Amino acid sequence: MKILITGNLGYIGPVVARRFRAARPDATLVGLDIGYYAGCAPAAAGRPEGGIDVQFYGDVRRLPGEALRGVDAVVHLAAISNDPIGNRFEDVTLDINHRATVELARQAKAAGARAFVFASSCSMYGWADDRPRTERSPLNPLTAYARSKVYAERDLAPLAGGGFAVTALRFSTACGWSERLRLDLVLNDFVAGAVASGEISILSDGTPWRPLIDVKDMARAFDWAVSRAAAPGAGFLAVNVGRNEANYQVRDLAEAVAAEIPGTRVSINPNAMPDKRSYRVSFDLYESLAPGHQPVVGLRESIRELRSGLAAAGFGDANFRNSRFMRLNILTELRTKGLLDDQLQWTRP
């Protein structure tokens, strides 16, 4: 089996590649990445791209033709990855996350691929009442990032069929240790604050709900999706990925980190503007479809692995929110140096 992993040099990609290499030792793994974050691995991370057989450097908006040659499945991670970047670069976010995604799927189908797995997001539920959102619930995307996922799913669905299965994995909020670490994720942020300064600063009032999933469990879901058996008439599938027990309020995440890292102080901003991104999610469908690939990494384990990884990397930057561990900061740095234009395209070959 030959699998193309786009965005393989980001936060999730190295973990997915390692999972595939272990679970599918005979597979040929092909990577495609634009390289924004290729140099952002902590010193203790080793060689994050290990396990990839062939690496292409390129923009999914201008796909290298040879990248799809002989590919059986595409795991599509490449994207503008969060709300702060999406707010700053809204048109680019829609171009990459929506239009380029759909075009990639079209080309993959034409090239003979059998499966296209899209990294979607539960953020498309936006704000919701306390009833857990199912795949049939109304969508309420509040940001450019969330809208881009909604539009992509809408336009991917008609491409499914004729032996081409399209799976949109609506992931919970990612967390956990990766060789290309991000700290602009809620749990990772809290662990970094506890390790570096002994303090967690919650930027909201702490009440919003978030479902959480460790990157290792995200990789398990991709492993399931590339080979899922599509029933007749079910070539397209959108499914929430996570587990019901992993719906948390933000303040509960902070308290869990403080319990694992004694001496940590938690501060909440009671005067913060309400965070409208608050939703609980039902994962019953995923549990029924993928019983052998359910999430197994608990909250405590994610916290402990993050703490251990940061310690091994010698992390101690209390000002980490201004560091290169935040994706928007990296793009801003590259723009300031004149290496990226206003469309986030490289200005030099």
C-alpha cells in the first residue's frame, strides 16, 4: 500500500507516520509538506520525519504531479491549523483548507487512489447548548478555520463513490507530545505554563467545553480510516472522533494539570470576554464503527508525556506564548524576514 501524508512535517504528521510504519511495515509512506514548521522540533525530538520513504516539499495549492503517482490512499493533514492564523489570513485559510483540499481529492481520485482521509474538526459545531453534538447536529462555525472545514466537507462529499471512499474525521481538540510540538493548544499551553513558571493562566472564564484527543489516538483514527470498508451508498463519511468521557471544561483541564504538577497555581480571568466556542460532542458513531481503534490515551497520560518531553528538551520559557512553539509566531517571523508573501507562499525557490 502506498500512502501520501500531506502536512507530514507538522504537529500531527510525525505521530501518524510512526503509527503507519509500525502498523503497516510494508507500506510505502510518502510525505508532502510546504516546510513552514520543518525546523521547529525541540532538540530532544530526534528525527521527526523518520518513517517516511519519500519526501516532497511543495504547496498543496500547486501539487507536484508525481506526489500522487501510484498512491492508494491520501491522509490530508496540510492546513492552516488554528483560529489565530485563520483570523489573520482568512482568504488564505479558505484557499488552502477548502479549495486546495477539494482539488487534491479530485486529483487523487483521477490518479486511482481508493481512499481520501480528511482531518476535519469538531470546531464546526461552534457554540452549542449542553446536549452533545452528533454528526446530524446543526453546524455553527464561528471562525474562518471552522468555516473552511465545513466548506471542505460539503464539496468533498460529491467526489465519493466509484471505488473512492472519502472520510472526514471531525477531531476533538488535539493535545499531547509530538516531535514537532505546538503549544497553541489548550492542554499543551497549560502544561507548558506549569512546567516553565508554575502558573497556568486561563485566558477565558474557564467555563467553555472542549472535547480532547491525544495525537496518538488521532493517528489510530487515520489508521482505521485509510482502510475502512465503505458500504454501498456510503462512500462519504463524516464522523466525530474522540471519546465521550473526554469532554472537559477548560478550568477542569487546568486543575488536572495542577494535580499532576504540584505547586502549580491556576489563575482565571473573570473579566474575560465570553468564549463562544463551547461545545460537547457525542462519539457514539465512531465507537460503533471503529471498535478496534478507539482512543486509549487518558488525560493524565497526555499531561505526563508532555511534562516529560518538555523536561527532556530543557524547556523553561515562561514567555512561551511569544515563542516559535506558537504557529502564528513562526509565520509572522517568516513574513518579517520576507520569506513568505501575503498569500503565505515562499518568495524564494
